[in-house]
Amino acid sequence: MPRSCVPPLVPHAPPLGALLSQYAAGSAVACEPVDQGLLNRGYRLRTTRGRYFLKHHFDPETADPTAIARQHRATQRLADLGVPVAPPLTGRDGRTVAVIGGHAYALHPWIDGRHRHGGQLTGGQCGRLGALLGVVHASLERVMPAHARARAEPADSPDPADTVTLIDDLLGHVRRHRPADSFDELARHRLLERRALLEKHADRRPPRGTSVGWVHGDFHPFNLLYKGDAPAAIVDWDRLGVQPRAEEAVRAAAIFFVRPAGALDLPKVRAYARAYRRAAGATPSELTAAVRRVWWERLNDFWMLRWHYERGDTRADSQFPAASALAVWWTREYDAVCDAFAE
């Protein structure tokens, strides 16, 4: 599960007077924090001239004003191509990023809509979702610079020896936690289980990825708004960048279509993947290679436990049961998952 599915920390009141003075957006009437789906701080803002989404770019990994402005230009170009996005408003100074007190903000039109996970989508809607992501990838290739893609080097896959060291460290945290609780019990079970799986499958570590391209970087249910049955806007472009495109398609499916017990809804994955391949021009072999890399990534990933034990941050705890079960289920049903993405 992505970190941006985690509810944000309690937000502070934004400097509305100073912010709105930079836009032709009227005066503030009401401002409420949006408490779902964003690591950055977001607000539902109503002014004398309308409704807006105010975003405080708080995450230090993505809060550089220059990078934010690049994201804004990309969404405007995508909107010009008909991709459902919500480009920001331009301020009186011609910029889309307002920096006040060292903090970066952006004002977007408010989009009426709701989030929908894969269990709420029909087979046809799953196909539409896959086609949408394929269109995003194909459109980004048209509007973003090719030289950045040419310079990009896909990352190596995780080294299982490093992961086993991390597992041992986390097991130490579990043993020392007092009083022990049900989360500790599940964490210990999953850590021991995962160590055994890594020892068994160490020879299946994937090679370095290929076929990089521009991607949204964080495509999941909390970053897609629906109006009725149709997607209304893809939001939160903070992680726009160059990565293996097919891996984003697989990661997104593993979030949209995971069931509470940790299994993927493979018929829905199949409809989604088939539509994605057509829209993005991706081959079955690309998707199969991406399945292997994302499976391995999940098998070696313990960010939720690191948040819990190393940082004392429990906001992701509710995601851990399904996410940890998925890695085990995926290992057992590996061939079926590959077939669902490639057929």
C-alpha cells in the first residue's frame, strides 16, 4: 500500500488571507481539512467566489516549488489532451505555486466526486480504469521531455540479504515492545513467514528493470475521484517522474483490487490489464516482467512496520493485515497473477 494512502497528521490553519490575496478567488468563508488519502495537507476551501481545494505541499520529499511547478505544467498539458485532471489556478503573479513563510501552497478547483476501490467497480469499469492509466502513460510521453527518460536508470531490485537483516532488527523491536499486543503478534508471524519465503525464493531476485517512462507515481484509489460511474479527476501528482511504466500499472492493480484477506480479484485484474495494454501499447512480456519486480518489491517491503516500531507512527497499522497477507498469497499464486496481467 502506498504511503499516501495514510491519513495526514493533524493540519495547521493555512494563512488564508495572505494566500487568497495572491489569487482572484475572493475572500474565505469556510476552510476544513481534508482528512483522507494525502500525506500533504489539504483543505476544502469555500470563498465568496466559489469552492476550491487548497493544498499545502508539506511532504519534504516533494515540496520543492520548482518541482511542483513542473507538475502543474504537466497537468495543464494533460488537461489540454482531455485527460481528467484538475490543474491549479494561476496567481496574480502568473505562478501556480504560492510560497508563504517558507511553505508551498497551490489552489485547485474543487472537484465533486468520491473515491472508489476495486470492489466497487464492475468488470467494465475495471477495464475503463486500466485504459485511463494507459492513456495517462501515453499522454505523458507526449507532453514531458524525452531527455529525462533517456537519462533515467531503473533501480536495482531489493537485496534479500539486506531484507533479512532488517527482519531481524524488526523482530528485536517486536520482542522489546511492552505491553505486547495483537499487532505485535501479527508482525512477528509475518516477519518470520517472510524470512522463510525469502530464503526459499532468493534465487528469483529480478534483474534491473527496463522500459522506463513518465508515470503519475502514486496511482491508487485515494488519488482518483469518480463522479457517478466515470473518473472525474486524477489528483496528487507529487511523485510525477520517470520509472518503469508497467510496474506502476501492476502496483496500482495490487492496491485497487486487493481483497481484505489479502488476495487479488484476478478477473478484475484481467479486465484492467487488458485495457491498460491496449491504451499504453504495452506488451504481455512487459507486464509479466513488472509482475515479477513488484512481487519481489512487496516480498522485501516493511515500511508499515518501520513506521510502527522505528517512528512510533501507527497511521498505517490498519493497512498491514491485508498488505502483509498479499505478499504471501501472491507468492503462492504467482503464475495465476502473471496470467491475469498478460492474457
